[in-house]
Amino acid sequence: MSTFFITRNELEKSILEKDSYFLYRVYEYDEEKDKGKILKIKGELTKICTTPVNYKVILK
């Protein structure tokens, strides 16, 4: 499976609502057949989100 990105907001929401939070990822999608595989992850995403990759830039 490949790497994918989520937002800080998604990560924070998964922490706040860990008992009811689900992330669904569709991958290996075939447009012609309209089929793909689905990965369902329940709860906090902190276990799998270990590398911050986004930075806020403020120009003055």
C-alpha cells in the first residue's frame, strides 16, 4: 500500500472523537470496472501518523 496524507484537522478530530472516528481509504481503484479496495481505520490516527510534512509559511 502507498503513502497518503491527512490534514492536521483530520488527525486532531481522530484524537478528540477516537471512539467514533473512522478513516476510509479507497485504493487500487479501477475506473473502468468502478471497483477498488477499501481500508477502514478506526480511532486515533496518531499510531500511524508519525511524520509531520506540512509547515505554515507567513510572509511579512
